[in-house]
Amino acid sequence: MKIVILGTGEVCQVLAPAFLALGHEVAVGTRDPGATRAGNAGYRVLAARHPTLELADFRDAAGAADPTGLVVNALSGPACVDTLAPLAADLAGHVVMDVSSPFDWSREGAVLDPVNTDSLGEAIQRALPGAFVVKTLNTLAAQVMTDPDAAGADHTVFVSGEDGAAKERVGALLRSLGWRDVLDLGGIRTARATEMMLRMWIDASGALGTHLLGFKIVR
């Protein structure tokens, strides 16, 4: 299927090769393609290794998305809603897999915003009322997203979203990446829970001296 990744940072640079290796067509959206090619060293390495990778501005990338595929929100949390809202018409009818974090790293202590009574996943769904937002992978470091064995494959990845078919599509992609324990938490409101787990992820990473970790729900 065709997968459009919005954002060109570390998450994109991990997800894109993994999706290509599975045989998917991948396109990437960025604010300014020229600036990305000139100033984003990580993306240049990615593009050199994968010359079939498409790069376009956000509007063109969203407009070229396939309703039978996926759009991945890999944007920085504080920029998500303002960047995605103008694309609402283009993304109507599409499954949007949201892997973003609500951390504002510019504030001391990596502040979660929003938190508890709202979530970034919910805010994105409100900004994209015609899309089917599915929150997932946000409790993990980028490299673990596509390699569960990096932190021990017997851990849990979560999905939150309002549409069952959208969650099934995302779940199938997760399983193709090697995930065995995919837990559907329910509606997009449950993204509050997984987003708040990120504080534990930061502190556990510090305590363990590694970001290669995951959470396991023991039944």
C-alpha cells in the first residue's frame, strides 16, 4: 500500500526504510522540500539509500495519499495540530497513524502538553474531523518502533482510535513489523493514557541507562 509520512525527523528516518522493506510505496511530506534536501543531513542519507522515496510539501504529500493506504503523523508534538489542520480536507477519509509525542522539549523537564484531560491524539482528531486517527507506537523510541526485538519482542504496543477498521489496518501493519502483542485500548480518548506513559518512559530510560525498552501488559 501507499504510506505517506508527514515529517522528516528521526521517526521518519526509521519508519520509511522499514515500510519500504515490506514492499510499501512511501512518500514523505515536509514544510519545504528544498530546505529539507539542503539542511537535513539525516534525510539526505535516507534519500541516498532509497532513491525511490518521494519528497513533497505537506499539501502535495497529503493530496497524493491513497485512501486505501496510511498517512503517518511523525511531526514534532508542539507543531502537530497547526501543521495538520490546514490539511483536513485532503486527509478526509484517510487513516492517520499518529505516533507523535506531546512533549514540549523547549520547556524545562519535558512538559506534557496537553495532558490528563485531553491528549494530542484527540486534538489531532478534532483538527481532522473527516480522518480516522489511530494513536500508536508513541510509548517507544524510534528504533524500537520497527524492531520489537531491540527491546525484547514480548512487550506491548497500544492502539487508540474511534474506527475499528482503521485500527485493524494499523494493527496489520504493526504485526508485519514484528509486533505480537497489539492491545486495542478503545477510542481516541485512551490516547491520554499512552501519552502520559511517556513520563515513565523518560524516567525508566534514565534509570536503566538505555532507551531500548518497552512496556508489557501482563494478563
